[in-house]
Amino acid sequence: MMLRLRHLTCFSLLASLAFSAGMAIAQDSEKKAEAAAPAAPVIVGNPPADHPFGKLKIGMTYDEAMAIVGKPNNETSYCTGKQNIPFYFGNDKGRAEAFFKGMGKLDFNAGVTMLPFRICKGSTPLDLVYIEYNPDTSGEIPK
């Protein structure tokens, strides 16, 4: 009887320690997610109102933006690293960039595809989060 009570007490202590450690990890993850939260959506430059970039609005979908500005000269996508944060369910785990010659660059939140060995690849562009108007750009991906 005494041995059973000792086992039960030991198990209870271990369970409470594991629970409190799990809560501390979850709170730490939330703090990291808040600290890593993206800044407010940005528009860099001052596109004229009649310019295609002047007609764009932060939050537009990829298809809506492409209908206004046309096909980009170059596109690329990447993972932001947030796909590795436990319990992070935001939509900015990946980014997709579209480069336009003589106009600038657009950044979209993108979905991510996890490949074997924890290799991440940015995929489908979702919503517009960054507009950079620069009429001097070449439309090439920076190196």
C-alpha cells in the first residue's frame, strides 16, 4: 500500500512538471511569434495614381494584383523560417516576390511546402504585403 502511494505521488509530481514545462515552452513560442511578427504592410516609394502600382492595395490576392500590373519579369519564393516555430499558425511562413522591369517589386505571403529532411519551399502566393515602387529597376532577381 505504501509503495503504491509512493508511486502515485512520484507520478503526480512528474506529470505536473511535464505539464508546467510544456506550458513554458508554449508561452515562449508565443513570445517568439509575437517578436517575429511582421511589421505593418509597407508601400515604399510614391507611385503615381495612374500607374499600375498606384492602383494596388495591401491585402489583394496574387491574381487581383497580376490582373492590374501584368506578368512579372521574374518571380521567386522562399520560406521565412516561421514554419519551424511550434504552434505558429500564421500565413506568413513563406514569401513570394514578383519583380517588374521599370516598376519595382511586389511581395506576397506564400504557402509553404515541406519536403523530406525538413527542406522548405515557398509555394502559392496568397496576399500582397509589400509594394516597392522604383522606376529604375531592371526586373532581375537580386543576387
